[in-house]
Amino acid sequence: MTRVIVDPGVLVSAFISSRRAAPVLLVDAFLDGRFEMVVTPKLVAELTDVLAREKFSANAADGRAAAYIAALLDRAEMVSDVPRGSIRTADPDDDYLLSVGEARRLDAVVSGDRHLLDATSGELPVLTPRELCDRLRLVP
């Protein structure tokens, strides 16, 4: 089964997007057991912090953000954060996703972030949400 780490930005997009968006399709497929997602304490902290921001307050009200994160954590594989790996990006704050992908021998990192997409290596691809949807044959 495909094992990936998903950039918190993709998870935020899924939380606020329309039903036809690729991030939403991915989260639904993950919750349905179509692929495995790895998360780390740093990733969960970043996701929690972003969803707590004022601009997401309407979406996150009434415990919806907490319930969303809990649903993801219920199915995700929690692994420890790892030291910085060999792949570097123009934004060092993104490097942890690549480091986890390398260390855990994941199939891919999923992101829409240009810094990560530009860092794709032969051993650890960085896929857009749409590219993973296509690989999993998910259709809107």
C-alpha cells in the first residue's frame, strides 16, 4: 500500500476546500483506507497552529478543526520527527517532510509547495495532490 507524508498545507486545503478539490479527494481516500499517511508531532503542531488562525475561524468553529485533526490522527501512523536529511529546499521549514520521507522510506511526499516540488529526488518523489489522486485513480 502507498505510504506518504502529506504537507500540512494540503491538509488545510482539504479542510476548507470544495468537494471536488484534489486535497479533499485525498483526505477522503485516506480515511477510506486507500493509502497510508505518516504524521509527526511537528506536522500535527503545524496543522493545529494553522487551523487555529483567525482566517480559518469560520471553518474551524464548534470544534470542527479538532474533530478533523482527531479523525486524521485516528488512522495515521504517528512517527517521531527525525534529524534533517540529505534533501534540502529553499525553505528550511519544509525540510522535515523530506527528512521523514527519506528516513521512513515512504513512497512520496505530497505537497503543492513549490519549494518541495522543486526538491524531488529519484528516490523520494514529491507529488502534487492531483498527481497522487491520479496514481490512486481517484476521480472527482
